[in-house]
Amino acid sequence: MLPAIGADLGAPLAVISRAIAAYGAGSALSAIWLGRYLDGYGMNRALFLAMAVAGSAQILAAFTQGWVSLAALQMLAGGAAGIALPSIYGLATTVAPKGKEAQTLSRVTLGWSLSLVAAVPIAAYLADLFSWRVTLVIFGALHIVMLIPLNIFRSAPAPSSTRFSLMTPFTLKGSYSIYAINFLFMACFYGIYAFSGAQAVTGFGQTTTQAGLIALIYGIGFGSASLFASLLDRMPPNVTLPISLLIATGLIGAIAIAPTYQTYLAIFCVWGFINHLILNLILTRITDLSAAHKGATLAMYSGVTYIASMIAIFSFGSLIETHGYTQIMLLAAGIQFCAFLIALFFKKPLKA
């Protein structure tokens, strides 16, 4: 919707895109700074408040008349997302039946896949059919509607009385290794995904519409992995995580040297499948760091993720201009391989 927003507000695309950066910055800051209070405040209460703030911010953003106010409201919405996401993940693992945490979490992360495949195209369609302002109102209103089921949600852990510091998640056994894996994994994903469409157009001579198939194919692969999530609960995570990261390393290398666009799409589908498994394994291991610190540890996960995305998109974009797509994808494979090496030495932490 950025071109339509830019035309309406009379601002160039590069300026309007700062609203996206503001959203990511707000998410990272709130997750890291406010995430330590999640356990004490209560994840169910935090999720209710975050959804209310995010919905209100998007509705207000629909009435903005300049890019500065749009970016400010998107930063507020992003800040709410930085609290909502770890709360959602934390509550999912809390209410999950014993031994089925990964399977339950997989159903939640499936929503990310559905938003990738369905919500983004729907938003673009609504923007064309009505306007970008109406689209923001609709999505903001959906946040508000979700407050109804959240208000009756009672299967939540009691708020903890323990006080947490900003760096509490890093005081837990095994935290440094899993957050390092999280950072490297997310940097590879966002760095590759952000420029995959550009490679389809410039590298394979596809149209913009055909390049859009990448999101669909990746989402299909990512979503289909949820059908096999129950297997993760039966397998040793210290084995499945490094194996999955090693397979992902090979797939990224294959993306770099894909000879045709059809091959390129096929690899993205398999990569999406493996990435779903990796994401679930990372989230499960982070929730295992400490039951008493679940909100804080998952909030730090969100913070690390958004920092990784911002660094990766900025650096990959600069490097691709000077070194080319293939070379940078091979570099990404090397980064993913480092995550694999860390996972080899990663030991499942004891629950606190």
C-alpha cells in the first residue's frame, strides 16, 4: 500500500517507508524494555492492553495527514506488537497439554503463515477496492473485536511477584546460545526474504505479479509443516534443531545457485517448511529457559528478532548492490551454518 499512501500524503516512497521502519523499531524497543514486566503484570492482561493499543493506533493512523504522524502511530502499533507476540506465545505454551507444547505452538505460528499468504494480499485488494485508510480501519477494528474473546480468557498463569531486570533473560542457563541462534536465523530469513522478489524480477526476468508467488509458495511450505509439528514433541530437540539448521543452510545455498525460477520457487517452499520447524524449536527452547520468566524470555525473543531483521535488511541491501545476490546468499548460508554450529553445543536448559 506504500505507493498509494505516498501519493495521498504527498511524500516519496522512501519517506513513507519510514513508517515500516518505525513499526519495527517500536516492536524491538517495547519487547526489550517492557518485556521484563510481562510476568509481573500478567501475560493475559498485557495481551488485552496490547491489542487495544495496536487497534486504536491503526484506526488513528487512517486519519493521518502527514508521514510523521503516520510513522509515530505505526511505532505505537509496533510497540504494542512487541508485547502482544510474546504474550501470545507464552499463553500458548502455558495452556498446552503436557508434552504437546510444540504442537500447540505450531498452530499459533500457523497464523503467521496465513497472514503472509492471505492477509497481505487481502489488504492490498481492500486498498485498491476502497482506500488504504479504510484498510487500516478494518484491520484496526479486527484488533478491537479480538478483545471480546480475550476478555473471557482465564487460562493464564498468575502474575509473578518476582522482579525482573532488563537483562534477566540472559542470566538463565542456555540463554546466550539460543538467543544467538535466534538472531542468526532471523537475520538470514529477513535478509533473504526481503530481496527475494527483486531477484525474481532482475535475476529471472519475472514480472512483479509473478514475483509475488514467492510469498505464496513460502507460506504454503511454512503452513504445511504444522501438520508434522506433533513429531517435534517426540524427538530430542538437541538433535532436531541442529539437523534442521543444517538442512536450512543447504537450502539457502541452493537458493543462491538456483538455475531457473521454477527451481527457485520449489526451494522456497521447502525452505518455508524447514523454517517453521526451526521457529517452533527456538520458541520451545526459549519457553523452557524458565517457567517463572516466560514472558520476559519471549519478549527478548521478539526484541532480538526485530533487531536482527533491521540489521539484516539494511546490510543485505547494501551488500547486494556491491557484490550481487548470489554471493550474499552464500554469505547467508555461512551465517546459518554458524547457527548450526552453536546448536551442536546447545544443551536443553533446566526449567527454573
